[in-house]
Amino acid sequence: AVPGKAKKNGDDDDDDASDDDEDATSSPEDEDAPDDILLRAMTHKEDGNTHFKSSDFSSAARSYRKGTNLLKKLNEANSGEDQVKQLLITLQTNLSMVCFKQKKHRMSRDVASRALEIDDKNVKALYRRAVASRAMGDVDAAKSDLRSALKVEPNNVSIKKEWLGIKKKLEEQKKLEKARLSRAFSSKGGKGSLLYSDKEEEEERKKEEKKEKKRLEEEKKEKRKKEWEDECVRKMASDPPEEPISFDDWDKARKKKEEDEEKARKKAKKEEEDRKREERRKAKKAQKQQNKSNDSDDELTESEMAMLRGYKKTSDGRTTSYFNREQTEHEKQLIGCIKPKKLESSQNGGASPTSSTASGVMGSSVWNASGTTWEEKDTTEWCKKTFEQCLLDTTTAYYSTASHDATYVAVVKKVNDVKGDASVAIAGGKKRYIYDFHASIEYDVLDDEQKCIASGVLKLPDVNSATTADEDELEVDIMGWKKAPAAVDGGEGDRPQRHLAQDAIECRKLLVQDVRKSVLQFVEKFNANF
């Protein structure tokens, strides 16, 4: 957010309820002592209060967020001191109030919920979340929070006032619902009746349809009268003149003529359909006779039917698949019996089915002596233990160029998060070593007196068969100092801090190179052991 500019009020959907924003990015000052962090957080709280009193809600929210983010690492897993927890709850409840003022009700509710994660009985946080829930229309959630708050502080005036407001709103909603239902089930009809409005609309529609139908009939009748008049004029003008008939007689004769024509048309249509149906029946019967005469020459024997069903009988009476081919006696004499036989261990070596053979690839099974078939063996557990031990054995010595009388040693203290898998695969007569691991290393830098002057973390994000082909290609990420190098007390004065920091960095560089060598040592052991 740009300082001095506030987001549009009520834009809850575009706001993130998280405390982390561009004002919460980590900075070097976050690594100060806990007391300094606590002091800065209190300063941000006071700044937020000042901005809130002047109605600068955007600046107030920014100050409260800064204070909240400073205290987060002092209360990881809710394990901070009481002073830290109390200040953190105060900052979050104040931020919840500011969000409510900005019409960001959803964010206000979520911030109050995070305060309740620290202390689920905090009255102010319960009150803030209840007010935000009520503004969002969630009356049940608001009642639940207010009820919990009243159990802690039964005489709290603000909570009682909010409770009475929710109760009054619920009563008003009940009255409105009752009135709406009364109108819906009213038998008097009218615009307010929802139950009978559909019936009235249906009756009105029927009246309109009846009226339209009557109008169309009148128009048709007028048209027929005009035709009757023309017919009368034609008859009277004929030679000799004909006696005209009344409109009713003329209309009856016209209707009878139309009915006779309709009957004749339906009769002709039915006769045509019957004729086509009979033609299709005869054609189908003729085709069936033709197929029957053709199929008489293609009847199958019982053995042919069995073959079509997919099985057959062997010479010893067994039922087997049609595709199973049985050797004849003559074929057995020529090439021997090809029936599958169980593999037996060699007599001289007593080798197991997975042991190596003299003529095959080392590590392949008896059935895969040539190593041409893909075969894979899982070696994850062995590789994890060996990989971790190689890293733990890493030690680096550095002789200071800034202080000629100082020697530093970097040792790996702990190996964490060793994850991945490894295997040995045999294919095409060759053995392949496949592995993919990642891990993190905790290390200490010690001085001549074996005092820890610095500590940090190295990460190996991608140790696999491809990246370890060359030592320089192995990626080692250097994380920040867990313990930054500081001045060391000596007998004749303090060693300059800038020399100490430079020596620690140079020692760490050598440790990175030795870690790469330890990884290559693990690869050599892996290749030698399998």
C-alpha cells in the first residue's frame, strides 16, 4: 500500500486477511534482541493509537501490522512470554477495530480470530469478532462469541449492549418473517398473497386465451361470410341464375366438404404406409431365406466350435487355451522338452537367485545373468545412512590471513531433513546408480579456544545422479547466519569484529567445498558397495 492512501471501504473480497504485506517484509533490524523487538513493537502500537485518534485508519492499520509482525517470531507455536502475548493480542484487537472502521468486516473477523488463537478467552478479541460477524450477517457466530465473553466478564457493559442489539435484531427479523408468511398464506388474494398469486395469474391467462380465441373465430367467420357473399353474387349472375342459399347452410356444406377431404387424405396416407410396410416385410423374408441357404454350407463341427470358444484339450486330458501349443514326441527328440523348469542354486557357490554370476553382471539375478533385462534394487535406507554420515564427517580448517595467529575450524553439527530415494538398476548389460536426495546441514565455526564464534545452515537442494558428475555442478545454498560473528573477548583487547566476520565467511567458503567433496565420497562408497 502507498503511504497516505487507503483502500476503498467495503472491498472485503480484494483484501487479504493475512498480517503479511509489503510493510511486513523482513529487514536486518528483525534480528535484534527480544527486548529491542518488544520496544519497537510498543512504539508501533503507540504510533497506531495516535493515527487512530486522528482518524488516519490506513496509517493506524500499517503501524499495528508492523508491531504484530515484529512479535511473531517471539511467539512461535504460542510459546512466547506473557508480556509478548499480551502486547500481540492488543495489537491484533486494535487492528481488528481499525478494519471494522474501514468496513473490512471479513478482515476484522479474521484478525480477531488470530488473537483468540493466543488466548481463546480474551474478552476484547471475542467482542471484536462478534461485532464483525454481526456486520457480515452471521448472527449465530456473534451470539456464540458474546456468550463466551459474558462467561468471563458478566458485567461488561459493551458486551451486554451488543447482546441486546442482536436480540432486538432477531426479534425484528422474526416479525418480518411472520408478516411475510402471513401474506404468503393469505386466502384473500391480492398482490401481497404469494400462495394464491399463481392461481390468479393462471385464471387471467385463461381469460386472455379465451378472448383471443373468440376474436380469431370472429375474424374467420367474417372471412367466410365474405366468401359466401361472393358465392351468392356469382350464382345470381350466372345464366340461368341460381337460387342463393343461406349462410348457415353454406357453412355446413363447407364444413362437411372439408371433413370429407380430411378423411380421404388420412385414408390415402394409411394405405401408402401399409403398402410400404408390406414391401419391407417381403424383402426381409426374402433376405432371410437367402441367408439360410448360404449358411447351410458353413456349419461347424464340435471341435471347430470349441476352438472358436477359445479352448482345447491336450493329450493328457487337460483343458487349456487355444493358443497353447503342445510339443510332439518327434519335436521333443529333436530339441528336447521346452517345459518351464524351476531355477536351482549352483552347487559350487550356493548362490541365491539374486547373487552375482561369474559370466554375468555383478548384482544381477540368476534369471538375468546377462543383465539385458531391466532389474532394479532399492538401496534408499543404506544410501540415506551413508550420505548422512559422510556429511557429519566433514570438517574444515582455515588459517586466518587477517590475524596470523588465529585458526578456525568449521564442523558439521547436525544433518536435517534427509529425504529422497536411491536404487541400483541393471539394464543392457550395464549397472546404473540412481539417487536423488536433498538435505540441510547445521554447522559451527570454532576458534582456537574451541569457542563457537558463528553458526549457520547450508542446504543441498538437489543431489542426484546428474548433478554430482562434476564437483562444481553440485548446488549448495548458503543460508543466513544463525549466530552472526561478533567481537571475541581476549586478554589484550578485543579482536576486530570486521576481521572476525571476514574469517568466518572464508571458513564457510572452505566448508562448502568440503561438503561437495563429502557428497562425492558418498557416491564412491555407493558405487563400491553395490
